[in-house]
Amino acid sequence: MRQASTVLRVQTPGRALVELTRQVGAWVDASGFVDGLLTVFVRHTSASLLIQENADPEVKRDLERFFARLVPDGDRLFEHRAEGADDMPAHVRSALTQTQLSIPLLDRRLAIGTWQGIYLYEHRTRGHRREVVLHLLGE
């Protein structure tokens, strides 16, 4: 059994779903692995990871509208506002989603569906430089 890892550095534009599917897939292709398990992990508490539809841009807009209703910026419920009105809502959004994904690698390909993409979900309203760790275990 072998393993490989790398860190993707992603500049986000502010609150948005940033697709990483091609970057992740290119790294997996270059690894030479045939079968295994890929772990994708984001090193932040105000961003998260999703596997979501990547064909219709309405899906991303609908997800953002849902989270805006569920966890609005500036909600008076929150005490933690060290970095602004979006600070604690970003942490809640991250807690409601995922900071780690596990994706099987089968016959040199990520075992994601036809309409699935891998996304970094930036929850802060201004852009940030995010780090996403990729770790592949297999043959």
C-alpha cells in the first residue's frame, strides 16, 4: 500500500462555491494510483467541502439562498463577531456542512457521479486564501 499527499492553495472570491474537481482529478491522475481512497480536508473553520451537482449553476445559487435564510449574517443571536457580521455565521455554515470528504478511486478515476463536483465552500463574504489537503492511500 502506498500513500501520497499535497496541499492545494485556493484563492476564493468571497462567499461562493469554488469547484476543485479538475484540480483534484489532475493530481490524482499524476499520482499513478489505480485504486484507493482519497481524503480531501479543508484546514479552516469558516470554509467547508461539498460534493454537489456541477451541471446547473442554479443549484449553487439555491444553496446560497438556503444558507442565507438559515444562518443570516449579523444575526443578533451570535456574540462572536471578532471579524465582522459574517464571522459566526461562517462558522455555523461550516459546522452544518463538512470539512472532510472521502472519495474512492476506482481504476484510476475518482468514483464520483456524472453530475457531481468537488467544491470548496467559502463562507466568508470577502476572499481568503484557503488550504485543502489531499491524501491518497492505495495502490
